[in-house]
Amino acid sequence: MKIAIIDMDNLKNPFWGAGQARATLEVGKRLVALGHDVVVYTSKYPGYRDYTQDGVKYIHKGIESKYPRLTNLVFLLLIPLIALKIKADVILENFNAPTSVSFAPLFTRVPLVGMPTMFEAAEFSKKYHLPFHWVEAWGSKFYRYFLAFSESTKSKMQRYNPRVVSRIIPNGVSEEFFDVKTSEGDYILFLGRIDNVQKGLDLLVEAYSQVSERLPKLVIAGNGREDNIAELKAEIKKKNLEHKVQFVGRVDGEEKVKLLANCLFGVYPSRFEDFPLIPLEFAAFGKPLVCFDIKGVSWVPAAVAVKAQSFDVASLSQALLRVAEDSQLRFAMQKDAKAFANEYGWNSIAKQYEDFFQDVIKIDSLREGKIFA
């Protein structure tokens, strides 16, 4: 198969390089290993160059700008035109903020599969006071095929579009993580994109500040827009936590593995998500997780995560204390965490992508009268 993936982000993007970019590469390189041709269409950024990584070709579209919001907006608007020119057997489109959908299916006869990388337009409607959720609801009706991360995202798409052909394929985790030697270090770790609103970092700093004298230090690792990073640092300073909270910026490769392997436990206090990679990565290292009880992490069981009442700072503080002070709880969760993550290895996930794409091509051929049973 010739597989085209439309993904605004990639791991070389200095603005983001986030979890979905990792998922795109992990799935893409395994599809290449299975004998398929994979091309990713991604947004431009300062100093970009088209490149090939692990057999996956990356082609940049849009404008080269130092303003990430501008590059993202232009790329979102260009997606239908990108789809129009793609020659492939199947297209996978990652939904993007703030509207989720792009109306790309109206511009191509190649079977196009939507994927809910960002499928929470209502949250951006609240933030910007614009009806992005109306666009999401209307645009979803034009998608024939949908790859859902969970039952909740599948149900949401089916409410918008009862005729859509959908399949649940979750995100995954790298199998090599399971064999890394781990230890219980002297820090709590947040790993992810620096976005104070979506990722709940403002709530995390507030919760941590209330009980910081009873907790080990907090390490925050990740990349994001300069304004979000500045806002995070200002909040840490405001709470007089510079001696307890360490922002280390973006981490990759061995540095990321070392942080994950040696933390005491992880924290991921997002306000909304679809199916984030980070909980799986903590679990693969046998690390308990503290998070809010939100729909986007409902698939993470209580055996591996202590969930605070949604957006309740006091509840988050108590969850942090509970895991930090109860070594028996952490020990009990370690084994369950690894067993849980083992069900989500990227090798099996990529095979599910291959199977779904082949089914989509067959279904689309029948719909278009290209073959006859």
C-alpha cells in the first residue's frame, strides 16, 4: 500500500515534537517494515528540511514562520489542498485544533481516514469564544472512515455521523521500554507538551505548592510555545518553588528514558485528552501515575493510576501525597503497570493499522463500484 499521513507535527518540529508525532513515526516505520510506502505531510518551521526517518518520508507544507500558531493555522487551512494532490491508496488525517476536522474528504477520491488526535473543539470554543464545535460537528459528517482511540471517541464520531465506518485502535508504547532497568528516584515527573491550559500545569503547580514540604522535587520536562513556558516559569516563581520545581525543557532519547526509569512516579494533570501516550510510557517503566479523572484517561485502570477529582486542586494534592508516602502502594502498582502497558506494544498496534487500511480500501472500492463481488 501507498499510505499518506497528514500530521501537522513531527519530532523535529522545535515548537512541538509531541506525543502524536511520536505515534506517527512509531506506526509509520513499522508499516514500512511490513512492506508499505509511508509519506507524512507535515507543517513547516524555521530551518525545516524534508527528510526520511526509519523509512518514513516527511514532506513539509505551509509557511516557514517563527510563530507556531500561524504555521498551524496555515497548515490546517491547506489540508484539503494537500489531500487533493496526494496519490496514495489511503490517507490518514490527524485532526488538529481548534476545529478538529478539515473537510479534506470533499477534496479527494482517495479513501481518507480521520483520526482524533485533537477532537475537543468545544474546549477551544470556550477558550476563544468562537463556535469551533459547530465546525467539528458539521465537518465530521463528511468522513466515511474513522480510526478511534477509544470507545468514547468512537461514540462521539458516531453521534455526529452514524454512517461512518470506524474501528478502535489505541495508541501504543515502544517495546524496548519494558527491558530498561528502573529505580525509585527522588523526584516526581511530568512529561509532555508545555500547555498550561490543556495539560493542567497551572493546577499542578498550585496543588504541589500546597504540600511541597512533604513531597520530593517535581521535574517538568517538555516543549511548548515560548509564552506557555514563560507562564509556567512565572507561576513557579510566584509560588516560591524554584528550589523544588525544576523545568528541564524538551527531552528525547536516552535523556527521556533516564528520567522515566528513575522517577518516583508520574503526574499528568490534563484537563482534556483523547488518548495520550504518556500514561502508557510511565506504565511501561512500572511507574504509578497521578492524574485527573477525565474521559481522556478513562481507559487507564485504577490499578496503575491514582485519579484525583477533576480539576480539584486539593484532591490532586492528596493524590500526590498518597503515592509519594505509600511505598507499598507504589510497589503494588509497578507490576500491574507493566502488565497493562504490555497490551499496547507498537508492533501489534501497527498491524491493526495495516488491517484497517486494507479493509477501508476494500470497502471504498465497493462503494465506488471499482470492483464487484
